[in-house]
Amino acid sequence: MTADPSDPTAVLTSILDWLEEHLDLDHVAQVEERQRRALSWEPVDHPPVTIGAPPSQRFPHYTYSQAFRDPVKMLVNELVDASAGLGPTPSVVNSVLLKDDFPLQIRANYGNGVIASLFGAKVCQIEDNFPWTEEVGPERAVAWLDRGLPELETGIYPQVADTMAYYRQVLEPYPKCSAAIHITQPDLQGPFDIAMQLWGGGILTAFYDSPELVREFLHLVAEAYIVVCHAISSLSTQSVGDGFNCLHWSVIKGGCLIKDDSSTLLSARMYADFIRPANEKVLTSLGGGGIHYCGSGDQWREEFVSTDGLQTADISQPDMIDFPAWAESLSQHRVAASRMGFTPETLDRLPAVEAFSTGAAFVVTVNSFDEGRRVLDSLEAGP
């Protein structure tokens, strides 16, 4: 019998009891090994394929606003529907049902303002929208250059840390869940995205008007990012061994995943002069890692793949890029694609399987479980 949604603790217990009964630890181990091998450019039986599907009707879940204010409901959503109704996404319950290649993971999902909030930015959440961050403006932003790094006891970081600790506590009585489900870093963004959250859109003209000030500020934000990553690593269980970690519905080779969506606004020269040095500081300090971006970064492809410490690229919209050129550059530099996002239609249109028999993992968004099963069957069968 389905648990009553008005009792979120009962709902959570029913989910964990079901997972403990149905988790296949041998399959989990095979998935993680397949992910590690693909991201190391080693031969695999088939590229890892994660399915993003509508949430199973087996269990109830909650709106994002409810989850934002209640860690019990947030954990329910992370297991059943991490998008909280905003679209099909990978989930632990769906993966157990579909037996795809999703590396099972959950996170404290408080939006993308965790680090910006340390610098005084207000994180706002209304209705069922994901949070956004109110900029502090250039004067308050650059004032941190004299103040130094912010304390971790400010902003929403304590809430994130408490929720991650709660996840570990709740999973502990379930041996299979504890072993299989990784608690990952929250969305920490990246140096330039955080700088834009704080400074505002005026930072784009400051590249020309105050270039050294922008460089100093990006350097400070990168340092804060490193501090937060180190601090939060003790709260996570994201490691899948050998320097690989679960992040952003995928596995990343390295210790972090920089979110760099704002860089798609920049030219290759701007990217190389301002953004890459900050990203390199983060990546080399954390043992390497990945960079994610949405949209097209074709203009700075070569600058991107040449980034020191870059081991994985999270390219969520391959239909918006020069796919053959990126495939060649990633292969030449041995930068693996950790989460290439497709629909069945774009997967048919782009030569993904032929280009990446290894060196890539796919996330395919579908409209139903049956469609997800067909995608898995076709990709597992090979070209």
C-alpha cells in the first residue's frame, strides 16, 4: 500500500524499505566499473547509459518548495524525482526499476547559490521555482578582496551540511542503500558563475573597464570554491574509487565539477584570459575534475580542452555544438564526456555511439519507461 503523502517520514521509510529489498549490489558494481572504464577511455561492453524518465508512480513525492523547507521531503524527492516535477531526470527508484547505468546518487538540493550565499548574496525561493540568487553588486563583491575568504557558518551552507548529515543518518540502518547510494556535493557552480551571481551582469563590461579587478575577484572566488569542496568532502559519500566521484547525475574523473554556463557568453580570448586561469586553479588544487556547461561553447573549444586539470567534460546539450569537432578534440586530449545529454531524437541524429564507443557516458531523457527501455536495449546492443 502506498504511504500517505501527508506523513513524509512514512513515505521515506516505504521507499527505503523497497530499495533495500530490490537493490542489486552486483549491478551497482558493474555500473560503477563501466563508468570508470568509459571515463578512462578503456574498452567497455557498451557506453554507460542513464535514463531520465518521469517519476515512478510507485511512490509519492513533493513540490520543490516543500522539499526546500523539509529535509525529509527533499530526500524523498532525491530518491524519486530530483527535479520535483520540472521534467524527467535520473532517479534512484527509476534506475532500480530500469536497470540502467545511473550511478546512484542524491544531493542536498538547495539550488546553485551555496557559495554565493557565503559572500552575502540572498538565496530566494518562491512558489515551486528553483532558487535564484540576488546579486550584491560590484562594490560589495570586490569589498571581499580586503575581507578575505568568508566563513562557512554563513549563508545556506549550514543548511546544506545539516541535510547531508541527515541523509547519512537516515541511510545508515539500510546496508544496501548506504553502500549503493552516494551522497554528493550540492550544486557549487564555478568561479565565473559565482562571480556573476555576486557582481551581476556588469561584470561583462568590467572585463574591459577593470580587468585586473575582475581577475583578482575570480581568484578569490576560486579559493572559496576550493575551501568549500574540501570542507564538504567529509560530509559526502560520493567516491566510487580510484579518483572517481559521483556528481551531477554522472561520474566525474576528479574531485569536482565546475559549472561554467556563463562562459558561453564569452569569446575565446576572454575565456582564455579570465576564466580558464580560475578554473585551472580549482581543478589542479582538487586533483583534477570536470567542467559542465549548457548551450554552445564552440568558440572556445580548443581553450576548453587544453585546461590544466580537466579530465571530464559535462556537455549536456550536444545537439547545440559542432559535435564532430568536439568529439575529435575530446579524443585527442583524452578528456572524457561524463554526461552527454540526449533525447531519442537527437541520439538518432548525432553519431554519438560511433564517435564514443568509449570515452563518454550518455543521459537520455525519455517520456515513458517503455521508451527508456527501448533506448537501453538499442544502445546496449551496440551499433
